[in-house]
Amino acid sequence: MRPLFRFAQLARRHYKASPPPPPPTPPKPPKKPQKFSFHGATWEDPYSWMSQLNDKVAMRHMDVCMEQEEKYTEAVMSDSDNLLNKLHFEMASRMPFDLSTPPLRWGPWLYYRRAEEAKPYPVLCRRLAALYDDFISHKYPPAGFDFTTGKTIEQKLIDYNQEAERFGGYAYEELSEVSPNHQFLAYTMYDKENDYFKLSVRNLNSGSLCSKPQADRVSNLAWAKDGQALLYVVTDKKMRPYRIYYSLIGSTDEDVLLLEESDESVHVNIRHTKDFQFVTVNTFSTTSSKVFLINAADPLSGLKLVWECDVLAHCIIEHHRGYLYLFTDAPKGGRSVECHYLLCSPVDLSSTRKWEEVLVDDPGLIIEDIDFSDKYLALIVREGRKVQLCSVGLPLPFGKGAVKLRKLDLQYLSIPKHVCQIMPGPNYDFYSSVMRFIISSPVMPDAVVDYDLATGKWNIIQQQNMLHDRTRILYGKNSASISMEPSNSKHSSPVSVNLEDDHLWNDLSEFYACEQYEVPSFDGVLIPLTIVFARNNKTEAKKPGILHGHGAYGELLDKRWHSELKSLLDRGWVVAYADVRGGGGFGKKWHNDGRRAKKHNSINDYISCAKFLIEKDIVHENKLAGWGYSAGGLLVASAINRSPDLFRAAVLKVPFLDATNTLLYPILPLIAADYEEFGYPGDLNDFLAIREYSPYDNIQKDALYPAVLVTSSFNTRFGVWEAAKWVARVRDLSIYDPKRPILLNLTTDLVEENRYLQSKESALEATFLMKMMES
């Protein structure tokens, strides 16, 4: 045995392990420097050729570059295929089983969408509510067939698989409105070849398309004359809504032009009041907001101006029993306001209209949103950082002076813990006391809930159960849906559902903790920070973490539960959300303090939250990742420029990165809100701020950048060239480290409409982050 043993020793002594293959080499696009000057400043852009869409040679080079980027990303991630496939399987299995929606009652009908087996798109259906009150879900009776009577009890209204055939194999619907007489459906489908939305009207009795109206570039619509006429808005070639047309269904006459806004700075929007008695017309620009009223019974009688102000303001008008209610954030007496307020005025005033305040301002109880029915007003309110849902009977005490909201007979409605967002549902039925809301939480899948405002009872209609991988879709008196009596129908202060009732909401707080902090920013302002983690990983050291941020347009940061994040949470990750200035949820000042020349506040807020996570040992100092979508991509990329050593990795989804060039020389149309958010280059202060925060223009030279995965799409407002330019420049200027790659991943479809692509992209992001943290 000894000779054999010695031979083995010698073999091992002379054996040399083959060296690992060299890391993939990142693409290196050609530089074609071009100089630009503005406001006395001059700069050079080596990759401006990537955005020359009309230059065929440049676009051929761009195609080659994108192929190289695709191959490079595949090469870098090739050793993680097993993890990628595992995560993809996990995430796909957690997605809702089908595309069905819970039934929505409107008048005599129940409307819903349901999936058909082996078909990619759903069908829109309805059935009479009175005859089939036992209807529980799209699966009972199967496919709308009643085996007891042998009758088909379901009416198919639109098969979106057939719509896909009309539009080149792709079906994406933006608008969908059933007429108040339930005879027609007006809807817009995306025409991918022409890059606009096309209007169609379908007769719900015959199922056939109406010969008119059919229009291109439709952005908005509203029914009139009890469903016999349709008003719609079209955009110009720069995608600005500027014309309103009137079309009488069944008529052979040409559609009538009701309004054409020639001022290129003014946009037009229409909506019908919930009782369908009026159509409101909003025209707005950066310097004015106007609301006109059209009598829905006689749309050709003209537009009547009912409200105007000299700034861009949010103005929504509803009608209730002879009174107009205006929900707005317009200035009062020339002074800007912090939040929305409610005004009221009789419809009949033909002379100078007088609007009166209904409610006294209460800084401690802010009205975030409202929804009207015939007998009740539902209010989403904020008390401090806490969001609540309540209702009050109508009519409100108009004409007696403004009253405090707390003095009214408020009924607070039950909600679970940790609510981060409450959104009104469609709520088409103006004469029903039942209103639908979507309740969101960082530790609970979205719950679609029906509240009976007359009794305070609530009913969970749809919610995914993550513990059993099934989805509840329930409706009807015999369903197993959870119906809860209010523990106390009237309250002097907001309440939440009792802790022992949390399981009724499929709350996951038993397994995942949600904690909230207030982080001092660089100027002392406290920034809300929310963190979520698996309870069984609470004491683990060296935890990796991901910090989400958005901070733009006054929009709420999306802190809802996302099933794909479960794969990270279950592997010990911390998921954090920074509610930086510029975002929504904390008043207009919060938004204003993070836009235009104050955009630096948003970036510094985000950096402060990142440092807090590390300093408090919530996340390991070398395992923090950033995550930003669209304008949030600008936020995260700007933070990386300022503190590249703070992050180990980042994911930027369809990000806005080339602010200077995009705002100065827009290739795709920008609207007033974009300039109001990021700044007007013509304004010197704004221009200097843009130059200071623009991610593409502030990449640090010879700095070690984190690993970054940039995902972009050919169907995005911020073109793929922005991502490609930023990626190329970071590689060019920063220190090259193969363990910190800068990757560009492209999609050619609207991922939001394809569940397979959605889960695949989420799996790629998670795989990338895990790989970078372990390297």
C-alpha cells in the first residue's frame, strides 16, 4: 500500500490547479466629444452621440453597444445561474395565480376580470348581481356557467387576447369606462407601432365595436347624456392634451370640437362628476389653473368657468345635490398652503361665484384624499405620521361657516397595523353606501376592502395569503369573506383594529418586523425611515440591506409589501425605505423642499438615512445597497456620486440620469410638472442646481464606485441612451474593479404587463445584489 500512497502524494505535489478564468471585460463605447454652452458654462459630453436618434450611423453603433452590454451582463452573471433560477421560481410561485380581479358592484351588475386557461390576457365580464347574489369568485360557477340551471350567467364584454390580435400581439389598456346606462364601454389600447393610445367604443349588448368614435392619441374621456355621448381628449404630437371632442354614439355626424387649447404651455383634462350630471374641464399650466363645467345633459351648451387661480394647483370638483365641492391645494389669499382643503358653492350662481370653506384648517388632522357618495363622504386623513380612514354623513353643514373636522360625527373605520397607504377603489356606484379601498402595509399584502359607511362593517374582498400561497377572491352573502363589526362605531380619536384581529388581514407581522425611525438630516430636519426584517434574523450580525428612495413629484414612496422581497428578507436582508423631501405624504412644503434648486435636500436626506443604517448597526457597513426607480434612480445615483464608499451595490430601474441634457434638449416630450420638479434650465439658480445634482455630470474621477445594475427599456420616458451614457462614463472615470461591475440590462417590453418578465427581472436584481455582497 505504501508505494500507492507515495504515488498519490507525488501526484498531488505536482498537480497545479488551473487558474480561474479572467473576469469579463466591460464594453468600451467610442467617445465622440461634443461641447455645449449655456448660462456662460461650458461642458463636454463624450457620449452625446448615443442620443442622436435621427443619425442612422449613430444608431447602428448604439445597436452594437447594446448587444455588447447584453453579453457582458450575461458573462458577469453566468456563475449565478442556479441562484437566479431558484429565485425566479420562488418569486414566480408567489405571484397571484391569475389576473382575476374581485367583482365590483355597480348598479345592477357585478363587473370583474378573470383569466382564461393558457391565455396571457384576461377577459372583462359582468353578471347580474340580483340573480346571482351567491357569486363567490371567478371560479364558481366555473367560467360563468350554472350547472344547476344549465344557463350561462356571465356576459363577456372584452377578451383582451383578441385585443392583442388587433394590436400586434400586445394588449395594454390605459382607460376603461362603462357608460352610466351600462350599454357601452369606452377604452383605449396602446398602439405599440405608433406609440399612442387608440380609443374604441364597444356595444355591450351586441359585443361589436361602434363605428365611431374611433380616435388616436386619446388621453382622457368622460361620458355624457346618460351614456349616449362621449367626450374625449386628444394630444398633439408632443403628447400635450389640447383638444376636447364630443361624439354622439350611433350618430353619423362628425365629432364636434368643444375646445382647442392653442397655448403650448397649457394642458387639458376632463372627468365626470360621480353622479354623471356634469363634466369638469381642467386647463392648467405652471402659471394658472382653471376649472370649467359642462352640463352632461347638454354638452353642446358650452363651458362655464367655475374656478381659477394664478398657480399650478390640484383642483377636483364634485357635485352633490345642487352644490359643487372643490378639493384643492390652491393658495389662500395669495399665500401657499401646506395641504388640501374643501370649498363649497351652489351650482346655480350665475353671477360672481363665491366659494366658502367647509372645514377649518387643522394641522393635527390633515385630509389627504376624499371620495363622495350620495349619503357619505369618505376621508383619508393623516394625524402626524399615521394614516387613517373615516367617514361622515352628507350633506356637510354648508352656509353656517367653516367647522372643525373633529367636531363632525366622524366614524373611524378599522385598519390593520403599520398602514403606509390607503387608496380609494373605483367606487363607480354613487348611490351605494359601500365603498372600496386598497389598504397597504410594508408587512401585509395589499387588501381590497369594502366598507359599509352606513354601519361601519368591513369586508376583505381580495388579499393574497403569503403563508399558504393562495389568494382570497371573495364576494357575496354566502362567501367565506371576513366581515367585521366595528368595535365602536363612533370614536373621538382614530383607532386601528385590535391586535388579536391582525390575522384577519393576513398580516405578516408575526414573521416580519416593521420599525420606524426619524433620522436627522444634514440640516436637522427629521426624515422618516421605515425598516422591515425577518424576526428570526433580528440578532444576526453583518446583515445586508437595501435602501429604497424616490423623493420626487410629491409622490408617495412605495412601501407596500412586495412578494419578491420575501426572498431577500428570508435570507437575512433588511429592507429600508427613506421618505426623503421631494416625495409625498407630509404636505406641500415637504415636496417643495426637495424640488428644483432644493433637490440637494432629497439627496442629502437619502445619504443621512444610509449612514444611520450603518451607524446603528442595522446594516453591515460594507453590505448596503441602494434602489431607485425612475426619478428615484436619479436620487440614488446622485447619492452614489457624493458618497460612493457608502454603498456596496445599487439597482437603478429605468433611471433619470442625464438631467442637464434632458432638461435642456428634450428628445422625448417633457411636461410642465417635469420642469417644476427638476428645474427650468432658463432660470440661473435652477440651472446651477441641475448641474450640481445631475448624475451623469458629477461622476467622481478615480473613485471606487459600488457595483451597479442599471435596467432600462425602449418603452420609457427616460430613454435607454441615458442609462447607456451613464454606464459608459462611470466605467471610464471610476476605478475599475471586476468585483464591482457596472451592468446594463435591457428589456424590450413593458415589464409591468408581463408577470413572467416581472418576476424574472426581480430575480435578476436579487441575484445581482446577493452576488455582490458575497464577493
